[in-house]
Amino acid sequence: MHLYLVRHAESANNHLYATTGSSAGRHPDPPLTERGHQQAQAVARYLAARPDNAPLNPYARRHNRGGFDLTHLYCSLMVRAVTTAGYIAEATGLPLHAWPAIHERGGLHDEAPETGEAVFVAGPGRAFFETTYPHLILPDTLDEAGWWNRGRETPEEYLPRAQSVLAELLARHGDSDDRVALVTHGGFFQSFMEAMITAHLPATPAAGRRPWWFGASNASITYIEFFDGHANVRYVNKVEHLSDDLLSG
């Protein structure tokens, strides 16, 4: 399986926090901003492109210089992810499947203006999605009770959910050559990466064996910003500065 994790484009909440530094007035299920729509269209074009290149070496193919050739496309049921994925589905011609479990950490919730405490918000039901996103393939289990019908997800639930998604992904696509894209969320991405790493940590590693490895091509750039006791991985294995024939490793 070739897995591509795509974060949704800019949402109204992203813009709110970027411009005010606060989540006051946030939307529980925000739409994309105008810039977000432009971002979604751009990533859709990029993922759908089929460059007419000369034969590529294996390292260039590893960086999708010849195109992505996606075979499967999933998204969460949060509006910002569905909208972003809709552009990708249109550009690639792929069917778009909803996967409720790849939602953002916390699920749908609002904040009480007086206390800032989480307030329950129900997720849309089947009729909403069938009317608003008729191209979206919904799970049979979705009814009018809504895809989100519980309180705010707790931090203790983040990793187990990501582990469950990883297990399901492997069951569906694990030993295949499928090229799978998940249109998901920043917080879920963090949990998924943690799940992926911990799943490859054996209880007793064999001497000299690495249970997982971050790919780093020759002359590639990885950017990690350290501040306030945190390490923020900004990007990994960036190689846009290298031409196809210079890619290796």
C-alpha cells in the first residue's frame, strides 16, 4: 500500500486562529475559506497530474515525479475534509468514500462563551450528505442520528482510534499496490503517525535492526523547529529543489 495523508485545506477556524490567536467564535464544523478552496483545487491538480516525463529512476518515482496514480480516496465527514476531497475526486475521477473514524481530534463540539467548556454538537445525518454532497459514498451505518452523536472525544481516545484506523487500512490495502489517499486533519495526522511508529516497535528489537525509518534522500531537507520544549516537524524529506536525475537514496 502507498499511503498519502492529505490535510484539508484552510478552514474558517484556521483563518480565525491565524488572524486573532483565539478560538473564540469558532465554528464546530467550519467550511473552507476562499483561500482554502484555492488550496484544495491546487492539491487536487497536483495529485491528478500525469507528467509526460522521460523514464524516471526509482528515486524519482519514489517522490511521485511521474504522478500519484491514486486508486482509493477517503475523507472524514467533517465539512472541510469532504469539500477538499471533493475537488480531488473530481480531478482524479476517483470515487470518494467517507470514513467517519478519520475525523479531527475531539470530534464535533462547540465552546460555551461564558466558560470555554466543550458543548455537544450533533453531526449531520444521511440526508444532509446525500443532498449537499451527492458524489460522496456513505457508510451503510450512517442514519439520521448523525455521524457524530456523542460528547467531545477525550485525549485518551486519540491514539486508540488512530490505531484502529491503521489496522483497518492494513486489512483493506496492506499487502497490495493500492495508492490510497486519506483527506483528514492535523490532529488526527499526529495520532496516526504515533500509531504507525508504535506499531513498529517490537517489545524486544533484534540487535542491529531498526523497527522504523524516516526516509531521507541524498541532499534532501527536513525541517524541525525547536521551541518551548517542543520539536515541530515542519516537513520531511523535501526534494523539490532537486531535478529528477539528481534524486537518489
